[in-house]
Amino acid sequence: MEYLFGDRHRGYFERRGRSCMSVIIEAESPLFGGYFGNDVVTELSELHTLGVAVALLSHGADLCGPGLYASHVPASPFKDA
């Protein structure tokens, strides 16, 4: 696999990844930023390869579009969007 920042950063990812038993990825935002081209699916796969358990946490507008969220949540910040 070709990484966005090249192989020289692979060691950093592996050290950080191996130092974790589990991680929570919130709102489908990659933990390692652009390292995998902002592709959280690839990052998740690579973390699994290192033996890291991954949980995904989503809430509010992460689960549905802002319009639908605004129609169901009176205090939605998307009311005026």
C-alpha cells in the first residue's frame, strides 16, 4: 500500500498503533488525520492488522443529514441551515 506521507511515517503509525489495545473513532474522523488520505475505512483496517480493537462512535448529525436532524431535534444548530 502506498501511504500519503510515504513509508518513513509508517514506523510512527505502527508504534502508536501498537501502544493501544483499543481506540474509539468518533464521527468517522480518522485518528491519524491525512496519513491514510483521510480514509477512515483504510485506517480502521490497518489498526485491525496491528491487533487494535476499534469502536465507532456516532451521534446526532453524524447519523443522518442535517435537515433530518433539524426536523427531529428542536434545539438543533441546523435549524437555520
